[in-house]
Amino acid sequence: MHIKRYTIVSFLFITFIGWYITTFISTQTISVNLLGIEIAPLSVSIWAMALLFVFYIASVIHMSFYSIAHTFNMRRYKKDYKTIIDCISDAYLGKENRHHVFKTSKYKLFGSLLDNTSLFPSARVNEHIDDEKIATTIHLIKSIQEGKVVDLKKQGLSIDNPLRVQNERNKYENNLQAAEDFLSNPVKFNKELLDEIYIDFVKTSSLKMIEKYKVFMSKSALFTIVSRISTDESKLEINDETLIRLFNTIKLDTSDYIKMSGLISLGMIPEQRMKLFEILSDSNDEAMDAYLYTLYDLEMIAPADAILEISQGDEYLNFKAYRALKENNQNFSINLFVTDRIC
């Protein structure tokens, strides 16, 4: 009950009691000695009204105390409600190391679970939900999923956050930001995204630009570069020295070198191709299989056989099998004898 209404009703009730006692019970007066102080005689109705007034004051103090306590408690719940909205929004955005502070025990449990849960809105969630922050978050997520570019500065997402990465990818794919803008500022962007952009970048870039950003070199990027040697479109002219330098930027295994040899087989003259893998095999044992593959692919039987002759008995068994068949006039493609090849 509101204090104002309670006060009006209380005073009406006190007045009624005073009137009722005076009219129907007694009109006599009573003198009271309170702590040695003689109080002037007052009628019974006045004493009754005084006692009721004291009770009224006590009840108002009691109700005011609990009303204030309830108000503070409701404020804590309202603050926790806003915090739980932040908690849901941050979970939708995929923020890491989430930790929200709650004042009430019920919200504290719920919030703790949310802070340690991966949460993402389904397609059925309507962005016109009755909360501005959640609605804004859902709108941002759906826009990014649709390939649009949105402003995520206010959200404070890390460079490795999936939504931020996809948003940056949308910028690149929509030609809103050039590849060099990404590659020249690596600390601002996710490494996997930069690797993706570099792979796309090397498809048409000059050799000078490729080398400028070779720190982003990967096997996929290197395969793309090498494949340009054998294509008429965006053909790349590159000498052995530069190619070896690019090969040395990353760790390649035996199958990688064989793939490289197959990729450049149509765009590089046989002598250059053979010389390239000879140099590579001299400094890297992983490239020897590719060198043998190259020699046999180019029908350079003598130098290949010479290498096999000085090899250990358990080495290069696939090439030795190929040589044995060839010596018995059994002609097969060398590609059948390597596990990883470019056909």
C-alpha cells in the first residue's frame, strides 16, 4: 500500500475511533504519570487516538524501511537485467574471456553459465526483438552473414573473432579494401585471413609484389605462383634463383616438390626445369624424389639411372621399379609411380 493512501485511511480510522469512544463508550478523562511527569488529564478518546497515532508512526517507519530495501533490491535486479542483456549480446558476438559481474544470486548463476557458453542466434530469431541492444547485435550478425560490411568498432571484437574476420573478408570481397591494405598492416588482421588474401593476391600480382609480401607465403600460395608459369593468362616469368628463394620461404616435403615439378612442366623449358630440381636436390634431400621424377618425366634416363645406382638398396624403390619395367620394354607413365603428382 502506498504511504499516502495508508496515511489518509489511518487518520480517518483514528478519527473514527476517537468519535466512537466519545459518543458511545466514555467521556471521562484520565491523568497519566509518565516517568515522573504528570500529564494533564485527557479524555479516553484522546488517549486511544494517541496510541493509534504512535502505532501509525511505527508502522510507517516499518513500511518505509522495507520499501527502501525493496527499491534497492529492484535496482539490483534492473542492473542485473541490463548486464544479462550485455552477456547475451557478447555471447552472440563470440567475445572471448567474458566475465560479467552480477549483484543478485539468480542472475549470477545464469550469467556465469552464459559467460562460459558458446551462443549463436538461429535463423529463426527475429532482429526486431523487443530489446535494442540484442536487436542491433542480431542485425549486425545477419548482415555479416549476408556478405555485407558493418561497423564493428563499438563492439570491441578481437582480430581473431570469427565475426570480425568475416566482416573484414566481406570488405575485401566487395572491393572496399585492397589486398595491400591488409598485407601491409598484419597486426590489425587475422593471420588466416591474411593468408587467404595473399593466395588471391598472388594470382595476378607481379613478381616484385609477390616477394614484397612473401612473409605470408603458404603451400597454397606457392602452388598458385608456380601454376602461373604454365598458364597463358597472368603468366609469370621467373628464373630459377627467384623460384628457389620462394621455395625456401616455407617447409616443403617430398610430395610438394613432386607437385611443383608437375605444375611447371608445361611452362618451363626442360633444361631450366631439370636444372631447378638439381639445385634443389643438392641442398635438400626432400627434393631428390622430385628431381628423379623430373628426369624420368623428361626421358633423361641416364642421369636418373646414375643416381639410382649409387643409392641405398631401400631408397627410391618406386623409381627403381619404374626403371626395371622400362628396361624390359614395359612403358608406363612415371606419374603412376609417385603417390602425389600433378596429372
